[in-house]
Amino acid sequence: MALKRIALTLLALFGSADVGDALRCNCTNCVTSGYECETDGACMASTYMLDGKEENVRVCISQDSLVPAGHPIYCLSAEGYMNTHCCYVDYCNSIDLKVPVSTSGPSSSPGSSLGLVELVAIIAVPVFLLAVFLLIGVFWFCHHQRAYSHRQRLEVEDPSCDHLYLAKDKTLQDLIYDLSTSGSGSGLPLFVQRTVARTIVLQEIIGKGRFGEVWRGKWRGGDVAVKIFSSREERSWFREAEIYQTIMLRHENILGFIAADNKDNGTWTQLWLVSDYHEHGSLFDYLNRYSVTIEGMIKLALSAASGLAHLHMEILGTQGKPGIAHRDLKSKNILVKKNGTCAIADLGLAVRHESITDTIDIAPNQRVGTKRYMAPEVLDETINMKHFDSFKCADIYALGLVYWEIARRCNTGSIHEEYQLPYYDLVPSDPSIEEMRKVVCDQKLRPNVPNWWQSYESLRVMGKIMRECWYANGAARLTALRIKKTLSQLSVEEDVKM
């Protein structure tokens, strides 16, 4: 057994040596390199007895292992047990050796070879040191991996190797299914993200904003949305990608994140955020183009509440999810899916709450939310920034305004109103914080809820929800989960198929 351990040790130490253009040797353990290795030291051939059978080993020995110089311990034989030959010419270790027959015991020739005990002792010391260095290396690697997710840039592996990891027959749907049913639920591996991003073909521009542009792109026949940030918006890009990759965030009513990539073309850096593509565009666009039925209104409202409830909810456990508040909820940041439901998007301003440490992770950028949708406590700066529920309450206020936009476009067959933004009749098209504060905080005005809504149960419920979202006191507002439950019950009563 001692000889078996020695042989395995030699293979582990030298079986895959490859140090560049130098001495070339045969290597019994180098399968991937064609049973060859290169070294700056020596070639070695060794034959030993294992369970009564001769075993042959051919390896490379590095210059560092030639101690003392020119006489490595690995070249010493043990009479009756092991025959070892070292040489210094290309492929010189091709020879076949025989185990020498012992005539006077294993230690009869101390001048020409070492005894078994001495050989084991000499080998054991460097093997022990190697094990110590290996443990240190494993510890360092684990520490590096933990720090990897917190780096301030989304660096990924060499794209030239990407094809090794991403099967050519994988569709976008396959990838999304894989990440939804395995792993942490935090998104695709970074090398897959880069592979996807680097092979997208941009088709047409579908939107612009203060961050940059949004394009429709093609990847393996499927449509994707590509949000391209300007280089000065790097913090927003990184923050949004970071939030989207929060563990267990993925949900049918939150925009499906696919990839983030920083692409340097030599002149400037493009910052890409790739997500699911929804042809209807934002809820703002959708309501401008179409009126909605009562069923359509309930589907939009319930799905938006479901997405916000998941965002706000904290999931405890090792694979848990922190509570997240959006901070810029509005109809332009909600997308409409093909099935008539909503997906909440644009998480660049979101904050996360770590309940274990009771800390709030606030985005390190200078952006503020949209003034028209700011809650009273945000406008008058009385919001408690150290209390996470304050941010959730501000989201609920904005959700009530979005519901007002949806309900106004509800076509009951007799009455049908044109689309308008909240407070359209009270403030200019681009209001200042002071103008909004005067209307919302000082005058305590809210969007008008028409009396005729009382004639329809669904609109009556929607109006009631809105008013309970708009309270001046944030703590008195409904929670996203309560809104979701109320609308779920309404959908059952109205027989709405989600």
C-alpha cells in the first residue's frame, strides 16, 4: 500500500506538468495532451510492484524538484520494490524497466539506493508541504468566489471559451427554464450572459430615456430587449444588473432579466442590459393606444400587484430573498406582456433590505424618482430613510396612481375616457418638486375618481383601493399583498382568466 501511495503521489505531482518549450517526455497521465508533457527538468520512467503486478509510470520532473541539483529523490530506486530511471533527452523515458531482484533485503545497498522507509520519509515531507499549500489555495479560492459577486464591475470569463459552456441547440426559453428550476434563482452564469450578449443582433430602436436607448434584438431566432446605457450612467447600469440578479427575484410579473455585459469597442464602452422583449411596450404606451375591458383592467391591476408583492416580500433562508422597494414605480416602468398581464421593470433605483443586519442597501447614484409619482412624504422630505417600510409605502402610493391610469381607460360599453397622466389637470407636463408638493402635500389633492364608477363593482373596488393607496400617512396605506388578495377575490367574482 505504501508503494501505491508513492506512485499516486508521483502522478499527482508530475502527471500534468507543462512548462513551455523545453524537454519533452512521455507521460502516462497526460490524456488531454496526447500522453506527452514538457519540463525544464528531467524525464522519468519508473516500474514498481503493485499487488504482485508490475506497474509503469512515465512523468515529467520540474527543475524545482531536482534536489540536490541533478539528483532528484524521485530518480532513486528501491531494490526489490521499485526501479526508477531519470534522463535528459526528449522522450528518453520510453524505456521499459524491470523491478530489480533483491539479494540481501531492501537496505543492502545503501550506496546505490535508498531503503523503503527512507524513500517514503523523503517523499512524505514534500507531499505534506504540497498538501498544506493545496489547503491554503482552496481557502483562497473559496474566499475569492464569495467576493466575486460583490465586485464593483461585472467582469466575466474569456469569451473565446464561451462556446465550451453553452450548447448550440439551447434556445432562450431553455436557458430561462434552466435558471428557473436549478441553482439559486439569481440568473444565468456570467459566462453565459456574455455569450448571449455578444451574439445578439440589434434590429431596431424601440425607446429612449435619460439612461440611453432600448433596442429590439435577435438571439437564436427569439426577440430580446437590449437596454444600452451611456457610459456616464455606469452606476445605474451596474445597480440595475445587480438588483436583477438578486437571489430568488425571478417572477412572472417582474421583467425577465437575461444578461448584462460591458462591451468595449476600443473607443467607448457600451453597457448592455438584456431582458425579455414585450411587443406591447410599456403600460403607458399600451393605455395610450388601447382602452381595456373590465377583465383586462383586473388582469393588469392584479398582475402589477403580484409583481410588487413579490418585490417587497422577504424570503428567509439560505436561498432567501431580501425585501426590495422599487422607488420609481410608474406606468412607463411597467411592461405589458402578450397575455395582457404586467411585468415590473427598471430597477435601477431599487433599495434592498437585509433584515438580519437591519440595513438598507440604497443605490449610489444621483437619480431621483419621477416627480409626478412621488409620495407626499418624499415630496416634503419627511420620509424616514432608515426604515425600509417607508420605501414600500411610497411604492404603494405610486401603484394607486398607476391604477387610476388603468381604470380611466376601462371601456364599460357606454363611457370611455381618454388617457391622461395623474394630476394632468393640476400641474404642468414636466412639474417641479415644488409644484407637486403644493398640490399633493399642501392642498392634499388627489386624482379625480368619477362617481359613475360606483355603478360597476370592479371600478368601485378599484376606486376604493386607490383611495387607500393615497393616504397622506404612509403607514395607513394598503400593502401590496393585501391589494393582491383583494383583486384576486375580484377576479374570481368576475370570472377573469389570468
